[in-house]
Amino acid sequence: MARIVGGIACSHVPAIGAALDKGNAGNEYWKPYFDGTIPARDWLAKLNPDVAILIYNDHANALSLQLIPTFLLGTAAEFPVADEGFGPRPVPKVYGHPKLAWHLTESLILDEFDMTIANEMPVDHGLTVPLSVTCGQVAQWPFRVIPLCVNVIQYPPPTGVRCFKLGQAIRRAVEEYPEDLRVVVYGTGGMSHQLQGERAGFVNREFDQEFLDGMVNDPEKLTKISHTQYMRESGSEGIEMVMWLAMRGALGPKVREAYRFYRVPTSNTASGLLCLEPA
Amino acid sequence: MSAPRDYESIPGTYVYDAERGRVGYHLNMFCMSLNDPENRKAFKADQAAYLERFPLTPEQKEAVLKRDWLGMLRVGGNIYYTIKIAFCDGLTFQDVAGMMCSMPREEYAKMMMAGGRSPEGNLFKPDASVENK
């Protein structure tokens, strides 16, 4: 039987990827950030997963406003790295797990989550940056990756409670899968940040700290945060944190916190990194 | 059920909602076209002519040509799309962020280094009525 062995919440700030790709990870600005990611990398390596279900959002690369799926699941055997306007990131190709992905698709749709199915799709920094943060610069990603893309670009994104329930359905689906697989789930994006308008640069440490605590101890409380509350208190783009709740839902009622790291600034963002194990 | 637009009371924020999506679609799809290197070349060669390929309003065209980053948001631009114009111009996200809040580049960078823009005084528009809070 497949089982979920860990959950990772991780910001996907593009500048993190650029710092690694351009060899700037050791400079004065970036070293404190990358030093803070090392324990997460060690933890994940020890966990040794076979597959990751990576919940993220696309940034006008694979998708445009032409078609806006709320939840999309990638069933392909491989996913090319997107060219985001300045050439693809120099990172390994992402290999999927079509058998588990199709099982998830079937199971989730019959469980009333109407997934869009992607048989071909490039993946952008929303997916590759969390992999770089938690796996480092590698010749090949150490596990298969099933992309689960969530709309957070066109308002309204799915609600926090809906994402949390999706996570719970992912857990049920994984546990029904007959093959012995060690699965980790990523929830990416956040934490507080605003990229637009006169309020650009907005950061709310207090909101973020409460959110990190809630992810560990009281996720039900976090599912009550409204969209307006996210946008007002964590910045217009902080609303991405609904994707963290999808990961949290997949971990089950009780978790053990394996690692936590928070840093301001990471480019225009407060970045967070949280490693959880089902308890 | 359509939710009340109670986010209108957030200062300095342009939520890309149904209203903006309805008017901004073609503006953002123009921005998306700049993902293609050939299109970037054509846009740089003759910006006004390139914009004629898209059914934009005069206000949208003007905002693009003037690189009025806030103006673009007001006429339906979505930041994830309009930023593609900035990348095409060789600007960074932080350059554009500074311009949107009328701060010199260095000052904006300094604010981020010091922990970002504080929530204090930045959660509600000054004219937001008490009931809105």
C-alpha cells in the first residue's frame, strides 16, 4: 500500500531558483536563506520518497487566461521545464508517475473533486523552485513528481477549506493505491507578499507565524481564513497559502514538526519552509 | 453565490477578479505573447504597430506605451502578465514594484531588507467606513 510519509510547505520565489542557477547562492544576500534550507534537504533525503505530489501554481507559462482550471493534475510520464521568457531553468527534466497520477485522477473525481487532466504540460518555477530548495542542484531529481496545479491567478482561487478537503481526498486516494510507495506532498507558494499596486512589498510576520503554528497544531482554524482576510493581512499574493492547506489536509489529523524556517526578505517575499510528518 | 467585494477596502491593491478579467483579457494575452522571442523582437521593433494585433482599448494601449505599471492594473492588467513587458524591457520585478509605489529602487530594496512594508496603517484604505472594518 502507498502511504504519505511527509509534507513540505515551501515558498516558490523565482529569485531563489535564479540565485542557484547563476551561482549566487553563497553570496551575502542568499547564504542565510540557503543555509536555512539544509536541514530540510537532509530530512527529505532520509525520508527517501518514491513520489512527490507537488501542489503549486503556474505563472502564465503552461497556462494562460485562455483556459483556467481550478485544479489540474499532470498525468504525463515527463514534464519539460518551461521557458518563462529567458530560457528554461537549467534543472533536470521532471519525470511523472502516470500510474499513480491516473489513479489519483479517477479517485479524486469520483470523490467529487473535478480535476482537469494534463497529458502534456511544461512546468515553471512554481514547481521547480521547491524541488531545488529541498533537493539541491542535482543531475536528476531523486523521485518522481506528480504536478497538481491550482489557480491562484484569476480571483477567486479555491477556498482554503476546499483545498484542505482536496488534501484529505488525496490521502484517501494514496492509501487505496496497492503498490508500496513512499509519497511526500508539497504545498508551495507564500508566505506573506504582495507584488502589485502601491502596497507592493507588504509583509506580515505576525500572520505568517500564526499560520506556521496553525499548520502544525490547528489547521481547521486556518481553513476559516477568508480570501479577503488572506489578501488584506498576508498581501494579495499571500493567498497562495491555500495550497499549503491542501498539503496539510493530506497529512492527516496529527503531525510532527520536523523542521521550520522563516526568512524576510526573500526577494519581495517572506519565505517559509515547513517539514511535517504524519504522527 | 457571488461574494461581496469587501476586498475593495484594501489599500493599494488591484484584485484580478471577474470585473478586471472581463476588461483585461486581451491586454493580458498581449503580455503572454511576449513569451515568444519572435514576438518580443516584433514588439521592440514597433511597439504601437505590434499592439494593433490585439483588440485593446485606447487606454490600455496608452498605459503599455507609457509603461504606466499602475495604470495597466487599473485597466485590467494582471501583474503576472504585465511583468512580462518589464522582463522584455530588461527590468526586474523589484524595479517595477518600486515604480508602482513611487519609491526609488534603492529605497524599495532598503524597505524589503528591513522586513518589508509593515501591516500597520496598510490594512484598510483611510476612507474605509467603520462597517467595512
